[in-house]
Amino acid sequence: MTEFLQHFVNGLSVGTIYALIALGYTMVYGVLKLINFAHGDVYMVGAFAGYYLGAMSENGEPTLFRAVLVTLGSMIFCGLLGYTIERFAYRPLRHRARLTALITAIGVSFLLEYSFQLKPWFHHPFEFPPGPSPRFFPALIDFGGESPSIEFLDVTIPKIDLLGFGVAIALMLLLQFIVYRTRFGTAMRAVSFDSQVAGLMGIPVNRIISLTFMLGSALAAAAGIINASSRPKIDPLFGLISGLKAFVAAVLGGIGSVPGAMVGGLVLGLTEEFVAGYTDSSYRDAIAFTVLILVLLVRPTGIFGRVTAEKV
Amino acid sequence: MARALAVLRSFLPFIVGIPILYVIQVFLGSYSPALALIAVTLFVNVVLAVSLNVVNGFTGQFSLGHAGFMAVGAYTAAKITLAFSGLTIPVLGHALTQQAVFAVALSASMFTAAIAGFLVGMPSLRLRGDYLAIVTLGFGEIIRSVIENMKFLGQATGLSGLPARTNLVWVGISAVATVVMARRLAVSTQGRALFAIREDEVAAEAMGVDTTGYKVRAFVISAAYAGLAGALISHAIQLCTPRMFTFIRSIEVVVMVVLGGLGSITGSVVAACTITIALEALREFQAYRMVVYALLLIILMLTRPQGLFGTRELWDLPIFRKLMRKPAVAGGEGASPTEVRDDSTSTGGAA
């Protein structure tokens, strides 16, 4: 039982990360019908932005204020990055074949990964690019007390995971509010439904798509910070696999659906943790893809997806 | 008599080519082994690019799992050559026996890779576009993950000490065979069906093309040649590890195909040669290699998404038409069967 609960806790911790990244995938797919391959790398950049911001405020004590500042800074930075990527790499291709955009997205993903792996060009005020070897994310928050985790029914729950989980849930609720209760959200859903007609109705389609990208990228940055706080080893390639898995989570939940991405992320995180925990953990990375293949074969629309007929 | 001559003519490239390649191999191998290895890599990349073009270019199905099939082929061949490395058939002598073993290993690698292609293709080819891309990527990674966990395949360290069997003759034959296969496929009924699927899958199906069947066949053919390429490269560098077959390898091949033009065989060949040589020239800037790669891919997609040649072949280009003094007949007999008027890109976005 203890083992089960421990896996459950670990699974939730990983699952929230997947869910936050998957939200970006699902929103972008909703408005553009594009798998933003570079999204996992935006998540990586988010963690690094947090790393640098944390390093720059090194002399400050790890306080809640600093943590909020670093997280917000990184989210804003990634929002701008997302805007740049959309503006210069995807927008010129919007009316071309979809595969063209997919290939470009792969290109952007590689560009981020490999330019971050270069040797540092400059060392002051910080070393950038970080280079291929892993770096250690600074602790943003000091929880006081003796133990960094709480024990409950013999289950170890790291406090940072608990906080991360709370922040993630809050962000998801905020997103849910934005998408379903605000004018921007309504416009976003309209663009997702039919961008051409939405444009005719006076919705500024380009601006909505840009904002969607920024929102998704900011969430990815938050996921990057939460993940790096709990598992502090970061390197330029760690976004790749997480990004792909988050995509699986988005498909599992039903791509284009906001609650689907959340549920998909949590389910995938739990599945991975349980399967890897009870069997051979060296197959961990293959689990997500197996889930993906099963979902696409059994129920391609995912848990919350709608069935749409193909128009000729 | 005429028939016999025609058969002979189609074997002419082999009859002339093999001795030439052999001579080059002997000279280059003793003069500069590094250069010989680059030449081998170049031919292997041609095999990879042309075979991936059958799926990505001819059929319009975007596969990102080529490296997985390479891995299957490489490990199959490696197991066979390692198992029979001491074998000598008295009549043939050791050297010739080993060449025969290698030939068997190459055939077996194509066979197992084809089976893998079938197993992967059957379920995933029901999907389209970007889903297919991700699923093939996933399968590629699953294949790698499985290999990494197999004791008898050496797990993460892989198999080392493979006999150095690959030479220019083997890769030359393989490259020519791949190109000829692709060309024959393109001008056949099968090829027409594949192009129909690429242009409009729904319309092709309505016209009675068994879309899933043809897609799976294209996938199997492509996988077989990927397996061949994997076997060749692993016996050139005498090593076979899972790290050689990550999905970055698949992307490299995709870049070649896209650069040359989806659907253009000569385009793939030219792109594979260009990229291989360019990467060797840039070896000093090792770290920047992949950055340049990524930038190239983005800029190419933004400026010329159809690739260098589009769906056309080298001999369709105006310069070559002039050289051959053939009048350019638009859409007529002069045009290559792979050439399709370029309206697919404009309608594709709306679909």
C-alpha cells in the first residue's frame, strides 16, 4: 500500500508537469492545427531562464518573493520567445501545406536545443549558452524546518512537489477561466472553430494566435521552473523527451481540449510511474509512446475529443 | 537477341561500375581510410534519402522513424556476421566465404527491417499527417528502447568488433539498386497509385486505389532499404550501438529528402551528397553543425518549401533539357511521371 501511494505521489508530480506542457500543445493545435514541435524546448528554455534569473539574484535569500519573481520573469521571457517563434517561423507558412510547418517546427526545436549546447560565448553577467553538460537549478524557496519533505502514512511527499502541484492547479484553473470566461478566450475558441469566419466576424486572428502562443509558452516556462525545482538537473536536451510525452498527454486527453490536456497529463504521469515502478524502469521512455499508439488505434480523438467528419 | 541485349544493357552499370568501384576502394582504402569512410557514408546516405523519399516524397506520408528500421537492419546483420565470422567454406576460401556471409547478412537485414516496417506500418498508416509523424517517431524510439534492454544485443553498449566488410563496392551496388528501385517504382502502376495518394488521399480512395495497402507496401520497401543502410554503416564503422539510431538520425535523413525535394529521386541523391560533403567540410565546427542544420531547415521551408528540385528530376530542369536538345513538353511525355503541377501546396493548407 505504501509503495502504491508513493508511486501515486510521484506520478502526480510528473503528471502535473506533463499537463502544463500539454496545455500549450493543445491550445496551439486548437488554433493552428500545428504540432508545435518546439514546445518542449520552450519548456527547457523556461527552466534555463529561471536558472539564470535565480543566479543573477544569487545574493538574495531564497524567499517566496524571489521565487515568484523568477517564475514570472521566466514566464514573460518564454512568452516573448513563443511570440518570436510564431511570428517568424510559423506565420509565413500558415497557408502552406501543414507538413511544411511541421518540418519548420522540428527545425526550431533543433535550433533551440543545439544553440543551447554550444560553448559559452560570454561569461558575464552569466554564462550563455550553457553548453551540453547539466547544470543545477538553484533552490528558489527555503521551506525552513528540518525536512524538505513531509511524511504521511509512510509516504514521502517533498514539500516542493506539493507547492508545484498547487501552483500548477492554480495555473490550470486560471487558464480554464481565461479560455471560457473572457473575451480573449471566446475569440480563441472562435479562431479554433473556424479561423476564416472568425476573421470575417472582426476577430483579429493574428493577434489571437500570437497571444495563444505566448500563453502556452508561459505555461511551459512555469512547468520548466516547477520541474527544475523538484528535479534540479537541467540540460539543453531535457525538454525533448518531456515535450514528446506531453504531446502524448495532449493526444490522450483529446487534442484541442483544455481539460483533456490536464487529465491526459496526470493519467500519463501516473501510468508511467506505475508501469515503471512495478516492472522494469528501463522501459520508461517507451511507455508513453506505447500509450500514444494504443490511444490512436483505439480512440484517436482521445478522452475528451470530439469526433469530426472529414470534409472533402 | 534484342531482348538479351536489353537485359545486358540494364546490367551495364554493374558490369562497368563494380570493377571501377573496386579499384577506387583499393586505392582509396590504402591512401586514406578516412576518405574511404566518407565515401561509404555518402553512398549510405544516398540509400537512406532515396528510400525515405519513397514514403515521404512519393506517398506523401510523413515518417520520422527511419532510424528505427536502420537499427533493426544493423543489428540483424551484425548478429549474422559475428556468428559466422570464423566460417570458411573450403571451395571458396575464407575471404570469399565472408563476403558471401555479408551478402546473406545484408539480405537478412533488409528482410527483418521489412518485417518491422510491416508491423509498424499496419497500425500507424491508418493515421495521417502529423499524427503519423509522431507515431513513427514513437515506434522508432520504442525499437531503440527495446534494443537497449536486450541482453543479447549488448544493451546500451551495443555490439562492437564487427568485421569491416563494407566497402565501396557494396555501398555502390546498394545505392544504385536503391535508385533503380525508386525509379522503377515511380514509373510503375504502383508508383502512380502512390502519387495519387500523395496528391489527394480521399480522391485516390474514391478512384478505387487501395490506399492503406499501397501505403503499407511503400512503407515496407522503404524500411527494407533503411535496414540495408543500417547494416552497411555498422559494418563500415565496425560498431552498432543504440545511440547511432536516435530520432536525430531520422531527422537528418528527412532534411536530405526535404532539401532535395519531396518526390525527386535525383534531388535526394544530390541533397544526400551535398549534405554529407558539407558536414565533412564543417567538421572543424562540430558544435555548430547541428545549429546550421536547423537553420538550413527553417530557411529552406520559409523560402523554398518544395525543396531544390520540387517533384522534378534532374533531367527535367531547363538546363538539362537544353543539353539533351529535347523540346520541353509541359505535362506531355517529356515530363517525369513524378512531376505534378504544384497546386498541392496551396490547397493543402486549407484542408
